[in-house]
Amino acid sequence: LKPTGSSPRSTLSCCSSYSMMRIFLLVAFAGGACAESCADDVALLQHPLPGVNPPFTNLQEIATEHLNLSGAQVKGEHLTPVQAATFFFSATAALLLASLYQQRKYIETADNLEISATEKTKRLAKTNMGLALAMDMDGDRKSFAKENTMLALRAGSAAVAAGIITFNPALSRWFSSMNYDVTYTCVLVLWCMGRNLGSTVSGLFDANLGTVMAFLWIWILEGILPNGYMVGDSMEKWLFGVAYFVVTTLFMMFGSWKNGVRVWCLSYHVGNMMTWLKPSAPGTDDGFSHNFHIRFDGGSFGYVVVTMLASAITVIALSLPNPRMAHRNALKDMRSTSSGFDTLLRCTTKIYTDCAEDISTSLQGAKIFQTRLVDTIEGLQASIDASWWEHFDMGKFADIRFALRKHVIILKGLLNCMSSLHDTLEYGVHSDKHNQLVQEVKAPLEELVENTSSLFDTCLASMSDGSIGDDEAVELQKSVTAVEEGIAKLSRQMRASASKIGGEGWLNQQEVFKSDWEFLFLICSVARLIADLGKHYGGRTRSHSVSVISAARSFNVFSGLSDPAHMDFAIRNSISLFACWIVGYMGMFSLIPPYTAGLASNASLLMSTAVGSALKKNVGRVQGLVVGTTLGSLLYGFIVSNGCNTPLYYITGIGTTFIFSSFVFYMFLSTTEFSFVFYLLAGFGSSHFLQTCSPEPSMEDKSAYFESILIAIVCVTILAVVDIAMSPSARKESEKAAIHFSKTLTKAITFQLSDVSSSSPYSKQVIEGELATIRSKASEAEMEPHFSGAPFNTAMYNQLSTRGNSLFIQVLTYRWALRHSASSTLDDVPDEVKKGDSRV
């Protein structure tokens, strides 16, 4: 179990970058030198960890009974603590260098594992959409399970590497002698590991920045008033410490920090301030750095070292033997998504040209296929954003990332067109004249689809290496010309056939072929979108890179003060955190002793900016925190039941760490509803069984088991009470969101009929955001308890979301027609494209 007053600690850093790699290598090699210089210092164990009450396994007793403070080799050990630490840091540094080499080697290597399956699906879609969809879903399921299994095994291996510090006696003694708390090293690995290096390094950067900021806050305070508040000091000193704690905590809460920075910083900060404000005997050394000097054997500096160490282990696990890189994933997903769109376009065209009486089954399959593509694009966008952390837009990678983002924007526009096409097919009228018209336009239609598909493939191949050569530019221009000629040919054929079959006059033709006119217009809109993409690449538009310096300059810590959602989050969580800290400082009855930092530390780690049901979120907190604490304690008892420093102890310890970490990480990746529970279970469970071996726990140890569970329950209770008291009714919020969406869409329709560019309150992005708000609020309201009245009408809100989205697509269709360009609604469209066509 974690000692009563301790606070959970965080880990991770941007080790994949060149600069952070150099920093860690310096720290790693300096660790060995530090081990040599500090091995003989007996005084290192005289200072308790900051924010930690005297633990049930006293470090000084261990030093007296089990440690050879001279740093000499203990009987039965092959290495001295100094040698073990030097070897561990050096091996980590060497593996980190190998990881960097693998990253540079593989970042440009194409991942072609799924290309053959994708091509097979594309061919099959031409004849049987249902079977193609089934194959695609089955392939995704197998790929998803395979990827999750691989990542789980890597997580288990990384957890074992982090647990070596606990299971290796010599290494454990060195970290103990340096007052470095390594209890949460495995937690940091499991909580910060993502699906790829880019997202992981982003999280690691947050953890390291938060850890450094926590060290900075206590370093400044100890520089002004060293050794904290002591018995006999004036009340003004205590009040100054309280004011400093409140101001620094609110700065972290209300500042526009990423939530990872906030969580890791406050999880350390609340424990450090608990130690500083705890009245201590005069002359007591609190173990922090004093008088603006850095104490390398202090606990607060140790958190920085341990965080960087856990970061290195995480990066190594994702890099060796083959790195899991966001850049490669983005390119692979782009090929897969583009091929999927090609399949969808061909299938939709075939539904139209087959002239079947009942198209409901094929059309439903096409809609499901499109929904899957929309979900894939969200993951693709996340991979593109995460890839910045792997190459920082250096060299040609800026061009590739810019091209990928452009491709995603075009894909979103294309899928909007496909939604409108499916609505047209669903409500279209079938007749003999319709069938006759289809047969006459079938040849130019299929020719246009083929040319469009070929141009899309050419665009995809051109952007993959970040540069457009002369030959590629010529090929793109030829393909664009072929598509434009195909549009003109289909338009001429449609006008001639409509006039021949439907009679002269637009009204007569519209009466018979109104769904045909719309379908073919939308097909031409798809072709024009891809032609615009080809012109964009052929014009060799310069990319907009985001350097590290420009990213740092654009950060404004106070920008969140104007965001109502951020202010609500900051106020609610500040109240929860301060309430937990006050309860921990005062104690609770005789069950939780005074000056217990665990309550506030748990509250810091449980903060989340995710929007969702307060009830569901807090139930998940109880499940993850309490079950993790209990299961971790049971696993600890199982590990130490075979004694310490025995072969069976090492086998069960390492085996338990690997199996537990791999299983919970796999479940975290594989489930959506309970991922948050397994996330907490992984962290709090591993922190409790990776403890210093004590085969015969004392009564104090046993009481600490109960105390840690009680701390978890009290913490979650406080968070739940504040969340429920301050969160507005989800039912009222759903009603408000639905009414506001109706008004916004009505105004947007008015703008379209006037051929006026929508102002920002009624833009496409705003309408999409309000639709997403309706879905999320309705999901929360469905889980909200109702003590009187009827249950929440979930079906009505589902219909409102579905029909609202269909109406929104029709609004976009009107805009494409009035402006004669489907590109007019894209996110990055220039102002001149937004203007209407005077010929309409």
C-alpha cells in the first residue's frame, strides 16, 4: 500500500524529440555519476518524502537493517546499489538511442499490411455491397484486436521494466537512499502510453512540464521560507503559505493548460504544500531544496528524474523493435479511407444505374459504410495532429502533414456529398422514364466515376512524399482535364436525354426527373471537389508549417478565461480539490489522520475535462479507484507471500506485473463504456502491488489497507457531491440545445435562399457543433435519475439528431447549387469561392 500521506506521482516527457532526447541522456549518464558521489552519504535517508507521513515500512529502519550505507555489495547480491543504478541508467540511455534510430529509420517506411484486403473490398463492392461491407467490418475487427494485443504486450513489458526498480534489491536501495519515490513509475507508464508515439510523446511532455512546474512552485516557496511551517512560527508565515498554495493552484486550474499538465502538476503540488504547512518540530529538515539551491537527493527533484525515467521506458516500449508512429498510421489510414471512399462512390453509382425496384438493403449498407468512414476520419485527424510530436514539421514532413490535413478536409466534403446522394436515392421516384434516362446517361456517368477515382488515386500518391515533381504536376493536370471533360459530357448527355424523354421545358423535365437531376448534380459536385484537390496539388501550394517556437509563442495561458466551459470546469474542480485538501489537512474523525495528502492527490489525478454524465463519471471513479486499490493490495499479498529475495518472489512479482498490466491495458483499449474504469484500475492497482517487500505486515500495515480504501471513497464522494450540485440538469440542457439548433438552422436556411454568405453564428461548423451538443446532452440526460415525471424521451432526441443532420445536408446541397461549387463549404475555403454564381 501507498503510505497514508503520500500523493500519486506522474510520469513522462517528450523523449522522442532530439532536444528532449539529449536532456534525458544527460540525466541518465549523470545518474550514474550521482550514484557514485552520493553512495557514502548516510544523511540521505534522514529526510522523509514531501507530502508523505511516516510510512509503515520505515526507510531508516530498512537502511539500518538491510542497507549497506557504504554502497558496498550486500551478501547475495551481484551488484552494489551504485553499480546497479549506473547499469540501469546506462542501459536505458542505450535503448533510448536505439529507439531514436528506429524512429528515424521507420518514419518513411510505408505500412502496406492492409492494402491487399482493401483492394479486394473495392473490387467486391462493384458487385455485392453487403458482402464488401461484411468483409470490411471483419477486417477492421481483426486489425483492431491485433493492434490492441500488440500494444497490451508492449505495455506489460514496459510495466515490468518500471517494476525492476522494486524487484531488484540493489537498485531499490539506491533509489531509497536518494529519497526518490518510485511507487508510481508503473502508473505513469500505463497512463501515458497511447496508440502511437506522437500521442504518447504529447502526453509525456505534459507530464514532464507539470512535474517541473510542481518542483518550481515548491522551490520558489522554499527559497523564500525554507523548511516550511514549524511549531512556534508566527501565524503570518502559515497564512502566507496558504495564500501561496491557493494562488498557485488557481493559476493551474484557470490557466489554459492542457489537462495533462494540470493533473500531473497538482498531484505533486498538493502533497508538497501539505508537507510545508504541516507544523513540524523546530530544526526539522523537510527534505526540499532550500535558499534557491537544487537538492539532488530531495524527493521533489526525484519526481522530475523518475518522471523522465518512466517517459524513456514508455518511448522505448513503443519504439522497439518496430516503432508505432502516428505519421505512418496517418499515411496508412489515409490510403485506407481514400480507398473506402472509392468503394462507396462506386457502390452508390451502381445502386443508381441498376434501376432495382427495392434498393433499401443496398442503400442501408452504403450508409453504414459511410458512417464507418466518418468515424475513421476522426481517428485519422488525431493521428495527423499527433504526428507533429514525431517530426515537429521539420523539412518535408511539414508538407506531408499539410497535404494530409487538406486531404481530410476534402474527404469531409466528399462524405457530405455522399450523404446527400443517399438521401436522393432514398426519396427518389422510379418509373419507366427514369429507367430509360439511366440507360442513356450510364456510360458517361461510369466514365466520369472512373476518371474521378483515377484522379483521386493520383492526388493520394502525389502527396505521400510531400513534394510534387514536374512529371506528377503534368499527370495531375491531365487527370483534372479528363474529369472536367467528363463533367461536361455527362451534363450534355443529361440535358439531351431529359429533353428527349421528358419533353421540352424545365418544369416538365423537373416533374419527371427531379431526383435524377439532383443525383447527377451531386455526382458532378464530387468530381469537382476532387478536381479542385488536383488543381491544389498541381499548383504546388506552399505548406504552412508549425515550428516549436511558433507553437510556444501562440500559447496564451489566460485565453481560457473567456471560455464558459473552461470556467465551469475550473470552478467546479477547484472547489472539489480544496475540499479534499482541507479534509486531508484536518483529518476525519479517527479514521483518516490529519495532514493526509492522499485525498487531494487522488482528486488531482481524477480531474477530467471530458463532457459526460456526472453520475456515470463518478460511478466509474468509485469502481476504478476502490477496485484498483483493493485488487492491488491483494496482489501485493500474493507476491510477498513467498518471502522476499527468493526466486519465487521474483517470478510471481514480474509475472503478476506483466499479466495485470497487459490485461487492464488491453481492456482499456478494447472497451468504450468502461475504458475509464480500466484506466483507473491500471494505475491504482499497480501502485499498490509494486511496493517494498514486507512478508509479514504489521498491524499498522493492515490498518493502512483499510485507510487507503477509505481515502478513495471519501475523495470520490466529495467529487460526486460537488459535480452533482454544480452541474445543470442534463434534461434542461438537452431541451435548450435542441431549441437553439432549430433557430440556428432556420436562420442558416434564410441565408442560403438569399445567396448570402452565412455569418459565423450560423456557419457550417457552428451547426455541426450544435448537432454534436444535442447528442452528448441527450446521452447524459438518458442516464440522469428521474424521481418524478416521465422518463427522458431518448427516441425523440435521436430522431431530432438524425433528421436535423439530414436537413443540414440539404442546406449544404442548396449552397453547392447556388454557388456552383461544392468547395464553397470546405473549412479552408477562400472568400472568393464563397460567392454565388451569377448564372444561377
